[in-house]
Amino acid sequence: HGLMLVGQAFSGKSKVIGNLADAISSLAGQGNFEKVIPYKINPKALTGEQLYGNFDADTHEWEDGVLAITIRTCADSDTVEKKWVIFDGPVDAVWIENMNTVLDDNKKLCLSSGMIVKLKPTMTIMFE
């Protein structure tokens, strides 16, 4: 459910993932193959609050971040299509720490709001 593609900048990692998604999608309906829907996120372009979400002290409401919205959208989907959430950018200790429960056997995104989103078998988290 989680994997990392490692290589130098501009070495073609994104192209490899794109080609793999296209190849698997072209085989949809044959055997265990299904269409792949990629969701790309550049974590370094976002603050932690923009990525995961934050609690607004003025309104006392939780506002989901980009990752929370993306993971929930994928988890709420009842389609058989594969959903690949792709982190396209350098891995940073600050934001990757919150991914522990997503990548371990729990396969859950735990948000500061207390909300827990369980990954489905159709979901894959990728880091490149």
C-alpha cells in the first residue's frame, strides 16, 4: 500500500509512474487490472496545515488540508479503480512523521481533528 521511487532530480521518476499507470489502465478489465487514477501532491509546496488540515481558533472548526481531502475522496469511492496518491517532492521529516499510521499495518490517516480515514485496498501511497 506504500512505496518509494528513488532517483536523482529530473531522472524520469514521474514519467515512470505515469507510464506504469497508463500501462495498467490499458489492461483494465483483464485479470486483476483496473484503471489507475493518480493524485499528485507536492508536499514541499504546502505548509503542514495546508497538507493535513488545521483547527481554526476563531471559528472552532476543523478545516481539512489537501492530503486529508484527497485520502477521504479516495477512501469514500466505491469504484474498483486504483487510486494512487503520489507525493512528488523531497521527503521531509516534518511532514512524513504524520504518515506513520498510513504506511504501517494500520493503513489509516489519523488527523489532529480526531478523524481517522482508513485506506482501502484500491489505494496506494507513493513517494518520489
